[in-house]
Amino acid sequence: MPVEIRELQITTTITEGGSTSGNTSSTAPATVTGSEDIIAKCVEQVLEILKEKTDR
């Protein structure tokens, strides 16, 4: 019998100046303007997805 996941909750903690892990090549620390740009892009993508869903 398959297991169905109805809700998935993901939590994360972001610390400034922490060590990087993985294969990231960027070593520049996150700045406030960089964070605002990332947030703006995420919001834009979410709004596009919601618009696509309502157009269906």
C-alpha cells in the first residue's frame, strides 16, 4: 500500500557569514540588496505560477 504525503513542511535557518557547503563557487557574503533581489525574484516566480494556475 503506497503512502500519500498530503502536506510537506520545510524549515530552514539562514545565518549570515556562515560556512558554505557543497559545490558553490560564490564566496561573496550575502548583502541586504542581494537578499532583496532574491526575494523579489522569488515573489515574481510565485505570482507567475499562481497566475498560470488561475488561467487554467
